[in-house]
Amino acid sequence: MSARKLLILPGDGIGPEIMREVARVTAWLSRKRGITFDVTEDLVGGASLAEYGTPIRPEVIDKAREADAVLFGSVGDPKWKDIGFDKRPEVAILKLRQELGLFANLRPAKVFDALVDASTLKPDVVKGLDIMIVRESTGGIYFGDPRGIETLPNGEKRGINTEVYSTHEIERVGRVAFEMARKRQNSVCSVEKHNVMESGLLWKEVITDLHAREYPDVTLTHMLADNCAMQLVRNPRQFDVIVTGNLFGDILSDLASMLTGSLGMLPSATLGAKHSDGRMPALYEPIHGSAPDIAGKGIANPIAQILSLAMMLRYSFNLLTEAEMIENAVSTVLATGLRTADIMSEGKARVGTDVMGEAIVREL
Amino acid sequence: MSARKLLILPGDGIGPEIMREVARVTAWLSRKRGITFDVTEDLVGGASLAEYGTPIRPEVIDKAREADAVLFGSVGDPKWKDIGFDKRPEVAILKLRQELGLFANLRPAKVFDALVDASTLKPDVVKGLDIMIVRESTGGIYFGDPRGIETLPNGEKRGINTEVYSTHEIERVGRVAFEMARKRQNSVCSVEKHNVMESGLLWKEVITDLHAREYPDVTLTHMLADNCAMQLVRNPRQFDVIVTGNLFGDILSDLASMLTGSLGMLPSATLGAKHSDGRMPALYEPIHGSAPDIAGKGIANPIAQILSLAMMLRYSFNLLTEAEMIENAVSTVLATGLRTADIMSEGKARVGTDVMGEAIVREL
Ligand SMILES: CC(C)[C@H](C(=O)O)[C@@H](O)C(=O)O
Ligand SMILES: CC(C)[C@H](C(=O)O)[C@@H](O)C(=O)O
């Protein structure tokens, strides 16, 4: 196989320092498993704004397009909060999603046995929790037109955004969810607000049809977004795969991940459609943000970033053995009692970013 | 003062049976406190569909407009799930909000000491929780145009909804939130997605300006909707008043209420602007839904509906003493150990709808 092209975009805040721990793991992959990458690194977000005056350069988008996978850190920096809507650091990730057609954002919310007490929920409610949220990520109100702020003749302003979903967009993300479910507990819950929004009504219809046509073996349920938020708190283990639109997915996946109590542990993948040459655009990033308050202190948890690499091995390179080895190493290191500050609890050993990274590689 | 005109709309599912318990309380108000109402009752939701083929008749909207307050049960019945978008039972509540201009939906999420264990969250996270969500309820994506489902030339369908907020709409609901905060812990958190949506950007600007101009004494913070969902799980007691748009408010208020573990306890109010004659349109309803699965069994919890009446006494009729008397009676009855099925726990006495209603009135 030709060299695996990997674009690394550390971004802002803790992004660069947790990405350094990933380098230890790729070094191990090359040394011990003969798996190498052709790595390019570049700037995005606030880091790119500082250097180039834009949150992401067209060259970076081209590089991402040519890469087999993008490993992303996180963007967002309070320093740039007044830069204006078109230049905010978040544009970097939104443009990558849109330009590369990364329409399926996979967000696992998984409780690690060793960390069950980190949750604010009672242990018996979240123990063993393992949800996969499949969030549509190139459509909906994030990208719909018309949008903007207009000034009315009387001086008042009006802010406008448009939620749009087409049959095609709903079907392709639905397929990802059903396929995913077949490899898990075989159950999909589709979430919208069909009782208020026509776009949600279409969503429900299209998912229902797709299910009947192509996935009758998978259990399908439907839930309103407000009820889903409730049910995630009431009894989160009722869910296997949740499929939903961009905006609901944004909120519900953050909610679901907080149920685990350990955001610093959760990776995510955003996948596009396979091209005719078999390549699939893909971006991997931690669920947590850039955490500017702790950036540069060497205390950030590198695990979500390392597990994002593991997801990449699995989904982009079909290296299932190595993906599992990394995931198991993380579990073992946790079981030995090492903890970064964010997941610290009594009686455990508090370590910094680099010691955690080192320990995982040593375990490997 | 002239007779207090009250329109009662029990609606579907458990609505009628919990509304019967309210009648006990109004009987007590008249008997012991000399407070009387001129009561009219009518059908909405599935009940109205069955009788008149529409979820709400124009006459009912007129009656609601003429009333000093509307006491609402709940709507929604799986029997009507295929009736079509324009006739679904939910249209009843949406029309009432819009036609009466009920733009401020107040949703308290309060943990009763006696019920702290009912939450799926750890007691030390939710004990004493007392959040007031002020949700905009006549605008945003619920009512924006264009909307609908269109068929494209290639046979594909597209579902469209539009989020629109104007300066005026944001300001008036912002004022309600700031006023509310002054009577509470003096702190407002405004929630939107200004990093993705221009309507959220305008929301944030307008709230910021309003604060600087009229409420500099209140503490104002801003939070993204996804982060707010997380923070409600991580540390809900950081919030006093939350102000947000219609769709985020729908989801976040349901999430917040589920933190309490006892939906059957939570009332809500939806208020409009004061007319020139001093009257204020107002509707009061429990947060919970019509619960068709337990309807007619006599086991539903009437407390949210009774506390909705208490909110009505407070906000529409300025009967603060009586409102508090009812709230205290509820607390006392809980403290004596009476529980409906939804809030039942070991060692308590399980009772039905009517025994609970009776006990509260006896306590009064
Ligand atoms: C950074 C931001 C634009 C983004 C979003 O809202 O999609 C983030 O919250 C996410 O969920 O990936
Ligand atoms: C019944 C439904 C239309 C309604 C809404 O979405 O507003 C309900 O969920 C609510 O929150 O009052």
C-alpha cells in the first residue's frame, strides 16, 4: 500500500500539547508495527489567524483533501472573540466539514469502568454506558441559506438562519447509522422535532422509508429532541445508536458525553462519502474543546486525542488490531491508577500530559 | 375587583384527571379565602379533534383571549399520530402561544428536598437546585417562514424551517429574564449558538446591550447551547436564570427538569405583554406531557397541575399568600411521605391521583 497521508492540525489551546503525545504513539506504530505515515502539519483556528489573518487557508483545505485522514486538535481562543463572524476560529472546522463533505460525525459516549465515579450521575445509571451518536454535519441550520443579520427600515435588526434537509442528505447519514448499529446492539433511535418542524417531519419519513427498504433487521425508534434530552438523563443506557441532524446532534452529543463525566477521554470521527477511487475523506478529533484556561500548563488529558488516532486506524486504515491495542493500553493505564487532573479522584496518582502519554506508549 | 375569568383546557391523556384535583383547590380558595373564579372549560388537542375535527377551535382562542388566565392540561395522543402536520394535537398549544402573544415561557426546575433521591444525578449535585428557564415562545424556528416540504424536479424532497429573531423579540424576553433575576439570585445566563448562527449572534448582541442599558446591576453571562447542555449535567447549580430562544429552550428546559427526577412536580407559565388595560395574557401548564400510557388509571401525579394553579395565583392575580400556601401544602404532604407512582421510593406511602389531591387540600 502506498504511504498513508496524514494531515495533523493541532489548532489552539491544549491542541498542540496533546498532539505531541500522539507523536509518541505514531512513533511506536512505526517502530514496532511497521506502520508509517507521511505526515504534514499545519495551522488552523486562532493559530492560523495569528500567522495568516484567516482561520484556515485554502492550501490547508487542499492538503486535507489530498490526505487519507486529518487528525485535528481543537480550535477556539478567547483572544479572537471579537474578530467577527467570518473569521472566528470555528470557521476552520466548519469549512473542513463542508469542503470535504464530512457529513457523518460519529460521537461515542462511553463510560470507562475505571471512571464510572467521575460522572455526576449515579453509577448504576451510567455503568457500562456505550452510545454512538451519528450527527449529520454538513447540512441543517449550520449551512442553510438565507442567513445573516438584516436591518429593517425601522432600525430594528433581524437575525435569520435556515434549516434545510433533503432526502439525499438524510438517507446517507441514516445509512451510516444503520450500518453502525449492525456492528453494535442493532438499534437506532432517530431524533427530530417533527411535531414542530417540517424538516423534522421529512427526516422522520426518510429514515422510516430507508429502514423499511434496506435495514428491516435493525430496530428503529423515533424520539423528539426534547424528550431525547430527558431520556439521556433519565435512562441513557436505553440507547445504542442515535441519528440526528446537525444542531440537535451538537447539543445531544455534548450532553451524552458529559454523562460519562470524562470529556477528556472521548474521541470523534467525521466521515465523508467514499470516492470512486475508494478513498474516504475523514477527520478525527477529541470531543473536548481547546480549553484555553489550562493550555500550556502540561496538565491536559491527551487520551481523547490518542483515542482519536485509534479511531483513525480503525475507520480510515482498517488497522483494527492496532486500534484495539491502543484502546486496551488506555484502559490498562487507567486501571493502574494514573489520572490527569480532569479525571482525578481520591487515592489515584495525578500525572501531567506527558507522563500519561508516556505510560500509554510504555504499556503498548 | 371584577370576577376573575379562568379558562380551563384539560386536553388529552392524564390532563382531565389531574385537572379534577385542581377543582378541589379552587373550591378551597372560594370556601376559605373568598377567592372565586368565573370558570369556563373547553376541549383542546386530541379531545377537540375527536369532537370537532380540529385541535383547537377559533372560539376557544377567543375565549382564551378574553380570560384573565388559561389553565392548560396537556395535549398529545398517539391515536392522532397520522392526522397530518396541520391538525396534530400540538397545534393547540402552539396556536395559543402565538395568537395570544405568549412570548415568555417560564420553566422552573426545582428540586424538592424530600425528592432529592428521585434524580438520576448524585444528591450532592442537585440538592437545592433552583433554576428558572425563560424560553422565548412565539418566535424562532417554531414560527419562521419559509417553512414546509417541497419536491424538487428530480423527485427529491426538501424540508425547510426558518429561525428568525428580531431585536424587539429578543429584548422583551430578555427583560422578563432580568426582572426575574432581580427577584432571585440576580444572575442571568443567555444561551445561543453565536459561533454558528447569525440569529444567535444578534441574540447575544441584543441581550448584551439591554443589560448595559437597563440592568447593569444583574450579573450576565453567555453560554453556547451545547456547552449549556453539558453544564446542566456537570454542575447545574451554577445557574439562576437562563434565557434562550424557542428551540434551545425546549430542549434545555426539558433537560433541566429531568435533573430534578420528578417531572410530575414541575409547573410552568407562559406570559404575554401587558395590554393597555393592564391585563396580561397568561397560560399555566405542567411541564410533563399527556402520558397516554397511564391515562385513566387514577395514578397520575396532580402536583405539577396544582402548582401551575399556584403560579397563576402569583403571576396573574398577585395572590402571593395563597400561592405560597399551596406550595407549602405540597411540601408538607411530601414530607409526610405520600407519593404518587412516578415519585415513589422505598418506605413511602404510594397513593393515587385523588388521594394526593385530597391530602393537599386537607393540609390547606
Ligand atoms: C466549534 C463548533 C463550531 C462546533 C459545532 O457547533 O459544530 C463544535 O461545537 C462541535 O460540536 O464540533
Ligand atoms: C407540544 C410541543 C409542541 C411543545 C414544544 O415543542 O414547544 C412542548 O414540547 C413544550 O415544550 O411545550
